[in-house]
Amino acid sequence: MRCWRISRWRLVWGKLELNAAAVADDLDASWEVLAEPIQTVMRRFGLPEPYEQLKEFTRGAPMTRDLMQGFITKLAIPEPEKARLLAMTPGSYTGMAAALARRV
């Protein structure tokens, strides 16, 4: 019985295809992904309650580029950090993924 399940699983997974364009579109529409780097920068510069501020800001409304960039623009952080955050997109932000992958 178990052998049949494994064979069936391989058959199903072998037929799956990645729709890279759909994945990229979904990611590009997910501006809340940038909450992590924004929160990290807020912490670095000692802004009060970064998690709570972002949670309040992102709750209940779909995030858009304009909304996220408006939030960044209002932050009391150095201009070079603002520019760096403003240049990020959901698709360009990888966090620590590259560094972590090199450790494997």
C-alpha cells in the first residue's frame, strides 16, 4: 500500500509545472513583504514600537506601492536609508536568504 502511495505522489508531482509569471505577479502585488526590512531599519534607528506601528499600518487594507512608500517617506530615519527602502520592491527583497543559503 505504501509503495503505491509513493508512486502516485511521484506521478502527480511529475506533472506539475511552475507558472513563473503568475508567481512573479503575486509577489509584485505583495507589498507587505517589505514590512520586514522596514521594521529592521526602524529598530536600527530606535524608532518606537516598529512592529506595532507596521501592524497598525498594514492591518485591514491591501498594501500598495503608494501606501508603503508613503509610510517609508514619513519615517524619521536618515535619507540614505529612506532611499534604500524606497528602491526596494517585493521581488527585489530577499532578506537574508542568500546568506542563509550559503550556509547550507
